[in-house]
Amino acid sequence: MDADFTAAAVDCARSVFGDVQLIASTSLRDRPGWFVERIVLMTDNGQRSVIAKAPRPRERAALEVLTEAGVGGVPRLLASSDNPVVALMEDVGRGDCVADHMLRDDPGKAAAAVVAWAEAIARLQVATLGLGTEFRHRLAASWPDLKQHDAVDLKRHPFGRDLAVAWKVAVTRTDSEQVINETIEGLRKGLAHLDVKITDLAEEEVRAATRRLHVDVASAHGPGALSPCDACPDNNIEAPGGLVLIDFEGAEFRHIAWDAAYLTVPWPTCWCSWRMPDAVTASALGHWREIIEPKLGPDVSAGLDDAIRDATVVWALTTVAWFFDAAHRGDPLGPGGSLRPGPRELIQHRLGVVAATDSDGILGRLATDALDAIRAAWGERPLPLAPAWR
């Protein structure tokens, strides 16, 4: 635990609670650039538990917009400071997350948790349609010299010196030109090991699918909304009022289909990316559509299926490109052991998703050719269902 960070958080709390005394602090994440603590304070009105975080510019801007707009289902921003940079948020509790249910042995509770996630995402999207301009203004004010993909000199942030933070907030925004360029280069390099070539036509189709998902930040009827950009099964907490979405470090105003595709890939940026039963995916998507679709313009609603297909294909190919190096070496993806799938299983599954989603298209044919080569090289490596559904 970083004593300087704790002290800065207590000072920040004084701006909203007046004179306070620190009772206890518990580290929830202790890594340079990602400090998060639960802090218990004694205030004039009794004990108060809050969450203190060293926020990235995108998270701070998002929380400011969400709090001022009174958006529910996300942590409310209580106070923030500029020097040093600290954000104080309400403590929504210690409940389970969707990943907890996926890793247990109750399929009904796991399915209900996934539906709750889809509904929470949809409610966030409904509440933030048309807030793109405000978010961009807040982001610019939060860090005026923020570079396009957040690859800033993090040494300027007293609690942030980890470039992994900059990487994270870039890769979770799949529609950025940098990420698409890296996706194509990663596919080219990874497929070359298998004697499969990504053609110029396939490369252009990846770019075209991404362009089709660009949004007008000023539109009040979609398809753009504020997204956490990393809404993984563990970035949420079950609270008495419903599921609360946390972790807006990579927040962006983007096409709603990017988050819907977290169900169809599934969970592209997440460690807990096991397969889900088709019925669970269909049910969750149905609940999502029931909430979001009535708020969309007619043209947006009519194009929603195509948009989800584009987002699914691009997400799947982007993450395949990420995993190729580890898969060719036969390495795991990182910490987590048996709690997370292996890269070869993920690659086979996601290429299968592309082949099925774009069955008559250029990228579907590329995925089919790649799958044939991979099965010949690695054998059949199916992605298992999440433990709850095995």
C-alpha cells in the first residue's frame, strides 16, 4: 500500500466531507498507475467507506460526465483533485461479479448474471446517447496534451508510472487506427507461420468494417454511447440496486455494437473468456436490445444486426492477432492458470466465430483457411464452456 496515495486520498475526502479522520485503508489494487484503495473515514456524520483511485484521464472524464448526468449503475464520483491526481468514488460494496458466477457450478445463476450484465450495459448506453461531445470536452480539460492513444509520459502522474496502463486504454478501443494497424500486422505475422496470407482485400475489409462503426459524437439517437471499453465479467459488482459497472480507465464514446459483441465473441479483452451456451448469449442479447433499441433512431435500429456482425468480426480478429505469439510458442496468456483459456483454444474459437459470422465474405474465407492450417499444425483445440455450464 502506498502511504502517499492514502494521504492524498484523505486530503481529497476533506473537500467533500470536511474534517475527517482515517480509520482504515485496504488496498484493492497496488500497482504503479493502478492504485485503488477502500478507505474508511470518520466524518461528522459517522463512518463512511469510499473508494480512492489514481484515475487515468479517460476514467476521470467519464465519471464526471456520468455523475453530473445522474447515470445509475456506475460508481458516483464524490470528489477529485488535480495535484496529485486522485478520484474519490462511492463504495458500492463487496458483491460478486459476473466472472464469479461463470466460474462456479450454478448454470442458472451464471446465465442470470450475464443477462444482468447485458441490461446494465444497455442502461448505460441509453443514459449516455448524445453525451459524446461533453465527454470529449471533459477529456480535453482533464489532460490537455493527451495524445491520440494515451501513450503519454505517465511519469507526470505521481501515482502512475506503468506504461501498461497506456497500452490497456489503447487496445480496448478497437476502432482506433493504431489498433487496426497492429491487428493487421499481427495477423500477417501470425498467419505467415502457418503459410496463410492475409490479402489486400481482407486487410481493406477489416478497415471497412471498422469505418462502418464510426459514430457522430453529437447524435442523441445513437449509435454512439459512452462505453467503459473494458466491460469484462469481473469489472462489475452486484449491489442491492443491481449490477454496477466499474473500471472506466479506457472509456470512450463509441458505437454500441462494440459492447454488444462482448457477448458474441465472447469477452474479447477479458481473462475469463470461456465459451457460453448459445441460448445464454441469445437471451442476453435479447434483453440488451429490448432496452436500447427503442431509444435508437430508425436507421440505427435497422442496421443493428450488421453492426454487431462487424464488431464481432473485428473484435475476434484483433484478439487473435494479440494471441498468436503466445500460441506459436505454446505459452499461456499470463497469470490465472486454469481460470483462463489457453491462446490456442481462443484462437481456434474466434476464427470459428469469424468464419460463421462472415460465412460468405472475405474475412470468413480467411478465417476458414486459417482454421484449416491451425488444426493441421496444433490439432483440434476446442474452447470449453465456462465452468458453470460444463
